[in-house]
Amino acid sequence: MIKAFPAATSIIRVKEAGQDRQSVEPIEGASEGITVEEFFDKHFAGDSKGAVALKGYRYRENVTQQQLAELTGIPQRHISEMENNKRGIGKDNALKLAKALDTDYRLFL
């Protein structure tokens, strides 16, 4: 499950949960750890937050790019380009994606 952290300054701890998997959980009152921005920069360097959100929410909803294209009217190749930082998402597409993926459109901007 994808969890959104409300504040950009939230402290998070990364625990190894298997060979290639990690889980992230907030630490209440912790004085050590990394911010959400530091985690993002470390694990998703070069990716826009919108692209990562699009991949993550599409995965959460178990929807293929083709299925998402049919739900939103956005061509599948454009969704692929958005996920791979080759095309911006824009507000109109963010609104369509958010409706189809049951989330806030601002996550894609």
C-alpha cells in the first residue's frame, strides 16, 4: 500500500523487507532519519514526482497503461511518456488521471 506523508519534513525510516524490497514507515517523535525529499532524491533520482506518483497509483489500482488510457481518453503512449519523464502531465491530464486512480490531481503536478 502506498502511504502519503502529510508534511514534507516528516521523518521516515527505511527497513529492509527482503532482497529487493523496502518498506517505509513514519517515526513519531524521531530525531534521526531522512525527510521525504531526501528519500525521494535517493531512490528516484532523475524522476519527477508526478511520474513516480503516476506509476505508483497505477500499480496500486492494478491498472495497465492501456486500461488507464481507456479510462481517461489519454493515449497509452502518452501515459508511457509521462511515466518515463518524456512528457509533462499537465493539469488537464492530472485531473483525468486522478479521477481514474481515485486520488488528488495535485500529486501528479
